[in-house]
Amino acid sequence: MASRSQPSRRKGRGRHSPLPGLPLTLTVTILWLTILLLLPLVALFAKSVTLGPGHFIEAAFSPRAIASYRLSFGAALVAAAINGVFGLLVAWVLVRYRFPGRRLFGALVDLPFALPTAVAGIALTAVYANSGWVGKPASALGLHLAYNPIGVVIALTFIGLPFVVRTVEPVLADLGKGIEEAAATLGAGRLTIFRRVILPEIFPSVITGFALAFARGVGEYGSVIFIAGNMPFKSEISPLLIVTKLEEYDYAGATAIATVLLLASLTLLLLINLWQGREHRRRAA
Amino acid sequence: MSAKNKAVSESFATRLLLILAAVLYVALILVLPLASVFREAFRHGVAAFAGAIAEPDAISAIKLTFTVAAISVPVNMICGVAAAWAITKHDFKGKSLLISLIDVPFSISPVVAGLMYLLLFGAQGWFGDWLLAHDIRIAFAKPGIVLATLIVTLPFVARELIPLMQAQGREEEEAALTLGAPGWRIFLWVTLPNIRWGLLYGVLLTNARAMGEFGAVSVISGHIRGETNTMPLQVEVLYNEYNFVAAFAVASLLAGLALVTLVVKTLLEWRHGDQLAAGGH
């Protein structure tokens, strides 16, 4: 998910492409995006505006809504940080070492992209609830992993892992060993080389993967609701609060919270794009 | 191991430790949950599993899931190819805005996506009165499920094809044009063979997400049993009824689909990695 397409700026600039099909394909594209994406987005913002600022703020920033943002953003942050460390470890092992089952291991990392979120949700609950394979020994130690904010972090950790691994992997693979050899010749130890030579090169990609995982985690619903416990003010994520509002036919309340989430996602997307554009230019230079 | 190699690699013990840590992490986070799906599905034997799958509600959920995918995957495939053609084979103003727009559905929460369609097509929505007057049902019906699936799977094909076709350039198509080939033939005979593996890759990811989507579909579907419940929604319904064997039985079918997706995806990456877009998915 990490590859960013950069529009070709050199080829064909200043002249018209002689190839046919632009009117047809561009019309199809614009219709496709308008019906599926733009019109629904306008409907959401229009509904927010009709609420009026007072009503909007009251609905979007009620104590219960604020508690849900705190959980959604906080748990996504913690999960993305965990994956920042362990995703880097997995990417490192995949790129640098050869061991039996490496390809299977590499293929498995994409499981969260392929497994439906509801399936992930009930599966994680089965493993981490107090009767599960991991939950049982943990609860014997007094650590309860499901039906609380820890459960939310676990679900978001599952969802976010491939974002970090798949973003760091190609950068790590492109990193030549010449610079490491030079550093070793100068007498640097392995840990120093990692810290001073390798990490600065791959750190921007770790940040990108972290941000992608975080952005995905904030809006995640299916994998979380089974393991979260869903107690208002305690373990209720923002997307669930939207669903609850809808079930109460409180469309205004649902829309206000959804608008806050949407603006946050769009801001994150913009920041990630700017960051990646900068990285592309830096690496190309 | 030579001294030079030793300087740029870790000791055997360090390597072993790092590999074990990575494998343990992936086992805890990914493998155990996957294994638990099948364990729970077959907890009471094959007969209980088969009985749960043969339930009329389960069968209608399976049918609906395949129907929704059969409609939404081709639509996003055709529109994704059209978008990639316009963006990579032509120059026009606002191109980078278009590319950014295609990315947007990935960052929208599925629940928010579902809500947006309710605001358009629900009883209180923009088109609510008109739809009611013409007796057309979109929200809480199958068309709404298809729309919700379309928006969450919108980017996959286009995002795979755009970088791929950009890297391939326009020379081959321009040569075909010089030889007098019409546009559709240039696409079928020149472009399509170049992008077929990338296209298949995008379609594979689109299909996996289309069959597995939960949040967006959940909001717009209205959860009508035997009518608007897709497989993931049926999993939730059964699970909330404490019918765990049945819930995990339906879930295991979806997990099987995910495994098939991963196998085909991995095969595509091994065999045709050079004909896929650079970078990971």
C-alpha cells in the first residue's frame, strides 16, 4: 500500500498525446469518482453544515464523543508504535536473513490485508479472551487482554502490521552494503552501524508505515468491536459510536462525529502524501 | 565467514534471536488467530460445521456475497482501467488531483463511508423522497450494499495500474497508432498484454476486500436476515447470538478465501513480480 505513484512530469509535457480515448476514459473516471466518492462526501459535509455550529460542536464534542476519540486515536497510536518497532524487525529479518520458511513467513505478513475484518475480530477475541490460547495464561497473571482498551490495541496491532513491513521492506532491500562496509572499515561496531548508518536511511519509511497504520487504525471498526467490550466512555471507539447513534436514529449526532473522523483522515492522508513526496525527492536526489 | 562479511552482518546468535523474535510476534498476532478460526469452526466436529454452512441463512449470505462481488469487482475493474488509461496515456490539467482523489477511499473509515450513502439514499437522505415515490430501494437493500462495496474497493485496480503503466510509457501504443490501429485494438493487443498480471493482482485485492467488507456494508444493509446479510454480517449476527460454531464456520469460509488470495498473490509476486507495480501492497 505504500507505493506512491508520481505523475510523470517529463514525458509528453507541453504536447498533446496522440493516443485516442481521452474523452471516453476521462468521462468514465470523473463519473465514477463523482457518484461513488464526491457526491457522498458533499452530502456528509452539507448535513454537518445544516446542523449549525452550536449543534455541531455539541454533538461532535460531547464527553462521550471525546472519550471515543481519545480511545480511537490513542489505541491507534500505541498499536502503530508497537508495529513501528516489530514491523521494522520483521522487515529486517525478511530482507537480511535466509532461513527455512522465510517465503511463507513473508506471505503471511499480508494476512491482515486479505482476512475480512469481522473474521479477524472474532478470531482475535477467541485467542485473547480469558479462555483463549493467550488470554488464559495472561489472565492467570492477572492481565486481562480482551473487553477493554488493551483489546482495542491488540486488534489495531493486527490490522497495522503489513503497512509498516511493506513500507520498510523495499527501502531496506535497496540499501547497499557499501556504506556499512565503509563504516565497518572505520572501526564501527555492528550496533553503532545500525544506529548511525542504517537507521537514518530507513527511518523515514518507518515513519511512513507508522502513519499509514495509524490512519487505518483510527477508522477501523470490524476487527475492534468484538474484542473491545464497547463500554461507553471506556472501550467505545468512534466508529462504533457512529453506528450506535445511527441505531438511535440520531443522524445529526452520527454525522457530526463522522465529520470529525473524516477531517482527521483527510488531514492524515495529506500529511502522508507530503511526507512521501519529500522522501521520493530526497531518495531520487 | 570472512572478516569483511562479519563486519556487515550479525553474529549467528544475534541473527537467531532476531528471527525467533520476529516469528514469535507474527505467530502471536497473525497465526494464532487464523488457526483459532478453523479450530472453533470444527470444535464440535465436521457434521456441526457442515450443518452450520447448510443453514438457509448461511446459504443466502454466501449467495449475496458472491453476487455483490460479481457486480462490484467488474465495475471497479473497468473504471480503474479507464482511469489508468486517461492518467498515464494522456496529459491534462488536474491529473495529480485525480490521482489523490482515487486514494481517498482508503483513508475513509468504512463506517463513515456507509453513513455517507445513508445520507444520500436513506429515508431522510437527499434522494429519500424521490426514491420512495418511485418505489426504489437502495439503503437497507442490495443496491446499497453494492455501493458501499464499490467505494471501499475503488482504489485497488487503479492504484496498481497507474504506476505500472507510467513506468511502461507510451511508445508501444504510439507505434501501434502509427500503423493505423484503432484505439480499442491498441488497448486489447498492446496495452492489455503488458498490464495483465498487474490487472489480475488488482482484481484479486478488489475481490478479497469486496467479499470481506464489514463496516460500510453493516451501516447500509439494515441487517435483514436471509435478505441483506452478507457473509461477514452473518458472522456477526451468529456470534452475537452466541452461536459460535456457526459463526466460526462461516468465518472459516472467509478465512479460506483469504488464504487462497494470499497464495495467488504470492504466486503472482514470484512469477510476475517484474510485471507488477514497484513497491508493496
